[in-house]
Amino acid sequence: MDRPLIIRGLSTISPLGTSRDEVARLLDDPSPPAVPCSERHDRPVFPLTSRGRELVRSVALEERFSRLDRVAHLAIAAVRGTLDAACGRHGEIGCVTIGSSRGATQSLERTISDFAADASKVPTETSPTTTAGNISSWVAQECLARRRGSGEGASIASIGTSMTCSSAFQSLLTAAAFVRSGMSSAAIFGGSEACLTPYTIAHLEALRIYSDGSKTWPCRPCGSVLVASNTVALGEAAGTAILMGDDGAEVDGDLELLGVGWAVEETPTATGLSADGRAFERSMRMALAGLPLGYSVDTVVAHAPGSVKGDEAELSAISRLFSDGVMVVSTKHLTGHTYGASGMVSLSLAQTLIKGGRWSGFPYESAAPGRREGGSRVVLINTAGFGGNSVSIVVSARRGRS
């Protein structure tokens, strides 16, 4: 990559927590946070932590946001954390781009159900609240609200991204294009997903990959490969961050974006992956090509949703690129699969490890390379989704800083 790009103000709201301290505590002493979904055969789902629920509830109670879908509430709560964490130390934000696989899931399903029961009329706000693009729009509104009285006046481009489970990192690609081209000095990117509904669970049941919840760890990324059992389970989450050039400022939590890569499977299967993970390999190779001299990846955050074929394909691609000395980690045994927000949740794990958090290993037998001594310095993160889309990024602490 040409000049350094900085990721600043990362804020996530997920079953993994809402702060680095929360994430680090859960990693150090993990416990399965899944609960049964009473509306869908008690299938396991991963809800937010109590602090996360409180933050989202506070947004939903505001009158101007009360009619919005929960997915927008999640994103707004996350971007408030981002803007607070950045402490005003960012360039003028000229782009907001938020990804979501399913969009306004809860509002859409509710209004369709109501329409099926009575087709005479739908509520006035049905169309705007069920439109996926309103996630980015309302996050942009939050940025505009922060600007008032600050003297900032440039326009903000609001761009929604829906590219299945790679959506958050697809939004990062858009943000990088804006910043590198000079169209914006800073951009907000992220992902948001509120997918804990019976209908959405039924989608994965139809694919025969949803976890039956019979194990202590109902979602077992990198472990399903060993037992030939699909263990995908859903969680909800949101995360946002600011992408910008290096301004020389010292802000806690800053990461440097060292590389990005992307690929599409040429002949995707129904779920979008070849058996040997060719798109994963291409996107990882592309991300690695930009690494500065002397830098090498020591940790991989796998996308690994807990499906036998998907996990096996990704681990196969990882094994072709890295030695056994690279540690493979994941969040999904603690968060479930958060669809379009999963890249941001993985980024929060990477940040925690880079900033001194400890990976204690998977709490079950796993096919992934295990824990190693020493902290993580350079971390590669994978995302992938239906349609064969893969995006990989490499992050580290800022060069010259610990």
C-alpha cells in the first residue's frame, strides 16, 4: 500500500462485548453465551451483552430513531462509540459506508407478516424503514449532528453495502477508495446485523447447517471439521471505525491497515465456496502483497462460521499460505455468526490481541493451529459470504509505536 492508512475509533457492540476490556476478559475466561431461541425450536442464538443492550436501547428510545429498525439502532450506537473514541482527532468525514447482509430484517419481516394478514394498507413509514440503505443514512445523520457548531460543512456521501457476510469489509474497501483518491480525508466504515429472527434461522436450517444446540459450545468454528457436524448459529452485532491517513496523533486503539485483498469464486457453490477455498487464497495473497519489509503475519482471524465445508475450505487455504507457526483464532464460538457485521467483530478481536489480550485457545478440539507464546503483532482477518465473495485485510499496531 502507498501511504499509511489508520483505523481509528473502532467501536463494536456484540456478544463479545462493547470494549477491549470486555473482549479481553471473555477471551481469558470464556463461557458459552448462547441462549435458546424459543420461537424456533430452541435453536441457539447469541445476544448482546447487558451493556450492549443498554446502548442500543438508549438509541431506540430517542424519538427521532424510534421508528427505525433495530439494525439502524445498532449502527448508531456503534458510531457514537467511534466518534467518542476518536476524540475529534480525524479529518473531515466525507463518506459513511455501512454494510449489512440482511438489512432491516426485523421491520421487513414484521411488515410482510402484517401485510399478509391485512393487505388493505401498510404503515406510512414502511418503505423508508425497511430500506437497507437507511443504515448508512442514519449513521451519516449522527455525524452531521456532531458537526453542528463545529464549522465543518462539507457534504457526506452515504453508501450502503450488502454483500452477504463480507459486507463490513466491502464497506472498508469503499472507504479506502474515498480516502486514497482524495475524495475524503476520512471515512466511516462498518457493518450492522440484527438477524435473530425465526425466519432468518429457518434460512440456515434449510441449508442444513444450523447448530442443534446439543453441545456445550453450540457454535464451534474450526472444530466442525473434525466431527463432520455443522454448527452455525447466529448472533447480532454492529461495529464502526474511521479510516484516515496517518495524522501523527496518538489515539488509543489505533491500528494501521497494512494490506487489503479481495476475490470472487469463479464457479461458486450454493453457499459460495470452492472445496479448497480458492477465493480465500487469492484475497489473502493480495492482502499480503502489500506488507512492509520485515513484517509477517503471526495470527489469522478466520471467518470460519462453523460449517464443515466452509471451515475446511478456509483452513485448507490458510495452510497453503502459512506455516504452523501462525495462530488461527476466531470469535464465533463466543458470538455466533453475525453476518455482515462479522468483519468488525473479528477486527475487535484482532485489536484486542495486538494491544496485549491473550488467546487461550478454542475450548474444544479444533483443527486450527493452536495457541503460541508471545502476543500478536500482525493479524490477517478473513471474511467471506454467499456468492463466493472474499475480503481479507492485514492490520498491526502503527509502525514505530507499540
